[in-house]
Amino acid sequence: MPIALPAEPSAAEPPAAEPPAAEPPAAEPPAAEPPAAEPPAGPARDPAAARALADHLLAAGMARQAFVELEREAYAATDPAQAAAWHREAGALLWRAGRWDDAAAHFAALGADPQARLALGYSLARDQRWAPAASVLDRVDLPAAAYLDGFVALERHDPSGALSQWQRVPATDPLGPSAAALVSEVSAWGPVPYRAPALAGVLSAVVPGSGQAYGGRWGEALSALVVNGLLIASGVELGRRDLWFGLGVVCVFEAGFYGGNVMSAVNGARRFNRRAWERRLGPVEGQHGLQLSPGATGWQATTPDPGAAAGGPERRAAEQAPGG
């Protein structure tokens, strides 16, 4: 019986190719974020309310807080001219409080703007810092600066310097008539009475009381002469009697009175000179003295009308614009 041979295995068929993997779906673009909500606008600034608050704080003695309120308005202003106006108001508030030194520091920090330099010179002058005031005002090309610089020169006992400053004020400027009147008045001044402090001291050292008499202080002269004379006479008598302890005590007292007599004469001469200048300056400053107040575009320079000496309180105002 034939034996069936096993069939040869047929060549293995290649495995069926796997279907390609499905591509992942394209990522959807991220949804656009909604625009950020704008912050709600703050309440509109009220300049009148800021000024009222500053005035209230100043009346309550809180000058620094009042100044800060006005400076806050200055830094919030978007218009440079408006900001400068607020800075002027803040500085003027310090003037109203009598804080001239703080006002000078405030205006010095505002840079080289002519309006700020004018205000700086004014602050220094009102603080009686004459040399720094003159240094600042000499570099400001504004009629009000020249006008004020003339008064600073007078305070420094320099009438010729004052005249040269007032002559710089144009006749067409609103301050021109006052400047012309000042030139006329000060040019007519005679010599200002003067007493030399050193000479007064020497006179009182030689004859007690004579330096006081030189300065026109006759009562003090008599007192110094009598007291020192009595002490010297007492010392001579005690020495003649050989009372050396008593003489020593009298000499101690006499040294004090004698030295005080000399210093009194020196200081009296200085007071004499100061009062002599005050008598000259007082009427001039009363009739023509300069006052600054803040304006829209610059400082408002105000001075009594030179032609209204008998006419009462008529005043002349001049807006010192940035250009002069």
C-alpha cells in the first residue's frame, strides 16, 4: 500500500501589512483670551477741591501736608504748563506759611526754568539771604528779577548796584514806572549816616561812655561813665589804704563793666548803622516793594503804583510770562 508522503510546506506567505495608524486630529488653535478689562477710571480730579483742602490744612497749621496736596496735583497733571502752575501754587503756599527756606529748596529742585529761578531768588531774599539771592537773580532774564535784585543790592548797602538793576527794567514793562520812580528817589539820597564800630570801641576804651555818645546813645553813655568812674575811684581809694583784697574784688567787677562798656559801644554803632539803613529802606519798600503770586503762565508781580502816593491802595500788576 503506498505510503502518503507529507506535503512539503509551502513558502510562508508574507504577513498582511498592518493598516497605517490614524493621524491624530490637528490640534485646535487655542481660544483667544478675552481682552483684559480696563480698570475703571478714577474720579475726575477737582482742582478747586485740592486748593480748598490745601487751604484748610494750612489754616490748621499743617503746611507740609498742604504742600503735598498741591504737589500731588502737579505730578498728576499731563500738561507741562499745568504742572508748572501747580508747582508755583505749592511754593506760594510755603511762602504764606513763612517757610522761606523750604520754599527755596522747592524752587531750586525745579531746575533752570526762569520762573522757578525767579521764585528761588524771591524766597532767598525774603529769608534775608542777600548774597545767594543776588547770585540767583543776576542770572534770570526777567524784568521782575532785575527789579527784585535792585532791592537786594540796597539791603547789601549798594545803592549804585540797585540803580543799575532798576535801569534794566524796560520802560514799557508794567514794572517800568515803579523802577523809574526808584531810580529817581534813590539817586537823590544823600550819604547814609554811619558810625564806625571800631572807632566807637576805641573811644569807650579811652573814656567809658564816649563810644555810646558817638552813637547817639546819651543815656547809656552817662551810665557807663558813672559806673566805671565810681569803680575806678573805689579801686584807687582801696589801694591807697592798702586794702588789697577789696581792691581785687573791685578790679574784678571793673573788668566786667569796662569790657561790657567797650562791647556796648561797638554793638551800638552797628545798631546805629542798621537803623539808618532801615529808615532809608522802609519808605522805599513800602511804596515800591515787590510781591509775587502765582499766575496762569508765570508769576504775578505786584507793586504799589508810584503815582498813587496820595491816592490810596491802587496797585499795579504785571504777569511775568516765561519769555520775560
